[in-house]
Amino acid sequence: MYRSVILTFFVLLSLNSFGQNDSLAFQFAEANKYIEAKDSIVQVKKNKIALLTDSLHHSNFEDRRNEEYNLLVRLTKEYEYFVYDSAFYYGNLALKTAYRLKDASKIAEAKSNISLILLLRGLYKETIDSIQTIDPMALDQKKRIDFYSVAYRAYYDLSNSRWGYYAPKYRESGNLYAKKIAAEGDPDSFEYILALALKSQNNNASYDVKKYCTSLLNKKDLTPHQAAITNCILGISYLKLQEKEKAKYHLCKAVVGDIQSTTKETLAAKVLAELLFHDGDLEKANRFISEAQRDAVFYGSNARQLEISFIRPDIEAAVLNKVEKEKKIISNISLIVSLLALLLISFSIIIYRQVKELKKARKEILESNSNLRQLNEQLREVSKIKEEYVGYYFNFSSQFIEKLEAMKKAVSRQLITKQYDAIESELKKYNSKKERENLFQDFDRIFLKLFPDFVNRFNQLFEEKDRISLKDSPCLNTDLRIFALIRLGINDNEKIAGILNFSVNTIYTYKTKIRNRSIYPNEEFDLKVMAIKSV
């Protein structure tokens, strides 16, 4: 228990160390920190009360009634602003002990304490009835001032809670007791200046309230409870003057002071919540009104719970309305985001399809370009081949025609002169075998001019042992010549046989033999041959 007290003391000390900042935002942050630490602070209070109740229950006061009375008064004061039932219980025990002692001063003090407890509960009639039974002259000067404080607070509270017709009467009674403090009290004391401040507040002299409360707050010896009361009064005064930011500032400090002093019968949190609600700060308003309700229930103050019940439903309804609006906004945003997502997905699908189509079109274009290049290459090659071979065959045909013409003329002359033996001799001059060899040589020369790498590339289609060697001859052999014709696009065996003066079967045999020696399958072999490039 003592460890808990020490721990909470250092928590409070650390919280107080941050209290040097004067901004409103900082004060709200401080209030939130103390609200979070509230249960720990209350536990310290409970531990302190437990020590006193242990002393009361475990002590024999048979011959020490004064000590019993003093302990009961201490317990009454500890519960005074903390828990009504316990405060009233110990207050009545103290009064009974005072009657046993037959001490008029103690009886008046106990009644004064009970009057304050009844007032805090909101039992105004019972409070006035109790006050009227007290003889203030039986009290010493300090306790009499405390009694006057209870009395003027009771009448001021009555004036603020009753119909306007009776308010002036109660206010005047409150002024009377405040004047008694002014007449008998120490002008420098807290009770004296507070009485002047409350008198000014209840008589609508807000500027005087500011003066008196500022004077109190400048004192260095105020308890947290006294500071809370002063800040609360000053905050309400600023509220009446429409200086809302200053009102919030001092009400925040009052809330902190109430928590520090474990005051459960408090006004500051409720007033601050109302102010925040009317300013539209619903989140803070809801938090402070909840704390005010929690404190009122904890204390058992019917009057304070009634006051809170007038404003809390409005705050909760506004918070709920705000939450509903936020949900609606979030729902609308979600709907918009969903629609945008669908649009995005739709656009993505469209773009994907377009990109796919574009890629397909691009591929087709590339393939077309590739085919076009191949076609252009083939056309270039065909054009080159035609150019070479057409030129050659025109030249060959021209020479052949000239030879035939010369032969015709010679034979005609010899027929005219009847030189028949000369005709035979003239015909023997034409050697078809030689002419065909010349034809093949010219074909080979032109082909190797067009395909200078043909033999080398053709040999790469065979193993080393099956490759063709031409030695120093620039002419092709029959094997090469067959596939040279194929490379030029002559695939028909009959045509090849006619050109080379072979039978069709011979050409077929040659082709089959050569393909079988290749390191590639037949179809691939033909493709490899056709892939040999011309210059």
C-alpha cells in the first residue's frame, strides 16, 4: 500500500513537472493525462482513508472521546468531496461523539460539516435546515469562517437553482454571509478572497471576479482543491464575458485540480463539456461529460447527475450523428473508391487487350517485315540470277545462232557445188559433247559467281569423310550441279535430267545418295541447301 502511495506521488510529480506550459492545447493534453491517471490517484486516496479507518476500528476511545471525534472529523473531511454516503456516515458519528462530549463548539463544527455534505449532495432544504440549527458564535474564528462559507454557498446555489421570483431572496441571504466573512475574516486568506469572488459572480460583477480569482491564483500556497475551485470560478466568469478560449483554459486547469485532489463532486468537467459542445468540439465534449457523469455517480450527487442529464443526451446524440455522418462519408468514399477501382480494372482490361492486340499487330508487322525482307532478298537473288543467266543465255544463243548460220551457209554452198563430202566434213565440225561441256562450264562459272560460298556451305552438311573436294577445278561435279539447280529453284527431276542429259532415275539416285550421306534429315537438308546465300 505504501509502495502504491509513493509510486502515485512520483506519477503526480512527473505530471506536474509538465505544467509549466500555458497554451490551451497543452492544458487539454494535461487534462487527458490526469484522466488517464485518475484511477491511480483515487487509489492513493483510498489507501489514505484505509489507514484512518484502521485506526478508528482498532483503537479504544472509551476514555479518549476527543481523539475519536478528531479522527471522525478527519474521515468526514476525506470523504467530503469524495463519497457522499461515507462522508454523511462519519459526519453523523462525529456529531454523536460531540453530543457525548457535550461540547457546543464540536457540535456546531460537526453540524457545519454535515451541512456542506448535504449541500454537495444537492439537498438544499436539508442544508438550510441544518444551517439554521448552528450557533456560529460557538465556533472559533477559523471554523466560523468555514461555516459562513458553507452558508453563503448554500444560498447562492439555491438562488441559481430556483425560479427567478425566489432567487433575489436567496442571493441576498448569501450576500449576508459573504459580508460576515468580509467583516471577520483575514483579508489575505483564501476564504476571504473566495467569498468576494463568489459574491461578485452571483451579483453579475464578472470583472471583479477576474480580479479576485487572479489574486488567488498568484498565491503560492493554494492546495489543488483550492486551485480547482478558483480556476472553475474564473473559467465561468470568462464564459459569461464570451472569452471562450480563456474559459476553456481555466476550466481545464480546474479539471486537473479536481483530479489531483480526488474531488468527485465537481462542476468544472460538466461546464467545460457544455462549452466544448456548443463550440462543436464533440469528441472532447463527450469525454469530459462522461468524466463528469462518472464522478457524479461515484460521489452520489443527485443534483449534479440531474444537471448532467440535461446536456449529456444532446452531446451523445451529436456524437452519434457525427459518427453516422462520418460512416456515411466513409460509405460514400468506399462506393466511389469501389467505382473507381472497377473503372480502373475496366480500363486495365481494355488497355491490356489493346496492348495485347498492339503486341500481336506489332508481331505481325515484324513477321511481315521479316517476310518482306526475305522476299526482297529472294527477289534480289532471283533478279541477280536472272540477270546473270539471261545475259549468258542471250550471249550463248547469239553465238549458237551465228554458228548455225555459218553452217547453213557452208552447207548451202556445198550443196550448190555438189560437194557432198565437204558437207559431211562440215557437220563433223559440230561436237555436241564438247558444246555441252562448255555449257556446263559456263553454268558453273556463273553459279559460283552468284554463290561463291556454295561448295563450302554445302560441305558443312556432311561429315568430313563425305565432303566433296574439287581440287583446283573451278567447275562443279555432278552432285554439286544437281543441288546447284535445286538452289536456283529447279526441283523437277525431269527438268534436271533434261538439263544434265541424264535419265530421271539417275537424277533420283544421285539425290537420294547425297541426302543419305548428310548429317541432317532429308527435309532439313533441302532447307539448309536453300538457305545458302548469294552475294
